[in-house]
Amino acid sequence: MPDELLARLRRFHDHTFPGVQDRFQDLVRDGQHPTILFIGCSDSRLVPYLLTGTGPGELFIVRNVGAFVPPYDIGASRGQLAGFHGTTAAIEYAILNLKVAHIIVCGHSHCGGVRALYEGVDPDTAPNLAAWLDLGREAVLPVQLTDEALRRTEQRAVVLQLERLMDYPMVRRQVDAGQLALHGWHYVIEDGEVHVFDVHQGAFVPASSSEHSGTGPFLPFAGDDISPVDAW
Ligand SMILES: [Zn+2]
């Protein structure tokens, strides 16, 4: 049986890499300096480089089921790690070491992770997945699952993660200092369009009609006294 993955690896090395070799060697010599932390769902239809027109060295990416952000574990700051937090570690590294200027939280349409919040997961066969989905639980609406409810929930989940990000002391500090911007995105796969969260409208706005790439709920705008929660 032909090994298709091996064929792809060889194709990359022999045909693709020579065209980008200089770029990668620069990134090795100078190190990586990405300015964007991209927190996205693991869904295979979400392709961050395509969406953002970025290439090697430009995105620091962490992906997980649902594009969720775990709560900041206060125990971690005291050296009392309660568990393994891959997403949390990536956030800390991106802010403290890479000093990124943007964090994008990117959910999407037809999200299986968000759908599972309604349909349930067997905690006996998938205990880790069942526990992980709790990170989106607050976004669930008290309605029957419909296409519209799913989309609303996917969007609410993005805002929930943005709010949780602000509980990370290093995130809040950088946002307050005007050094870091948060962006909430909902990518509609079938339209090829990202809807960006606009705190002033309390809604997701298609990128084609938005004036910005997402203000995030907490950027300090002068005279802005709208509570993110109320707005949403
Ligand atoms: Zn998803």
C-alpha cells in the first residue's frame, strides 16, 4: 500500500521547501517574532494562514476543540500546578516571551465542539473531552438546537473566551497598557468570511462591512462606559 504521507513529506522537501528556504533560514537565524497569538478551534476546515494571508513566522498558534481558553489557574502562579494546561502555557509564552500585540480567538460555523454542548458527550468513554467542553458551557442557550442557535452559541463562546483571557494578569496588564488588542472572530466556513466581534454593537459584524478586525470587549476607548456583558 502506498504511503501517501511519506510521499507528501518528500514532495514538500524536494519541491516546496526550496521556494521558501530563504524565509525559513532567516527565521532560524533571527528567531521567530510573531505579533499574533491565534487561538483557534482544531476543526480541519479552519485554516488560519489562508484566512489571514500569513506565512511562516507570523502566527503563534494554539488550537483545541472549540477554541476555548481555560480559566487562569491561580495555583499556577504559586507553583501549584493543578494539571497540564497546554493552552494556558501557550498564552503565557506568547505574552511574556514573544510579546505579541494581538490575540485572536477564532471560532467557526458548524463547530462540532459547540454542538456537543447540546448533544452531550459520554463522560465514561471521553472523560477529557467531556470535561474540556465545560469551558463553553456558559455560552449555551436555553433553546432547542437549531442552525441559528448553534451560530449564536459559537459566537457567544468566542466572547466568553475573550472575557476569560482578561483574567490572565499578563493579558490584562498589556491590554490596559495599550500594548495588546483582543479580537473575537467567528469564521463562516461556507461563506469564506470572518465575522468580527464589535463591542459597540454587541454583535459580530461581517469583515466585508466592518471598519476594524475586532475591537475585543475590553479595549479602553475614551468615553466608552458600555459593559461588555451588558452590550452582549
Ligand atoms: Zn470547532
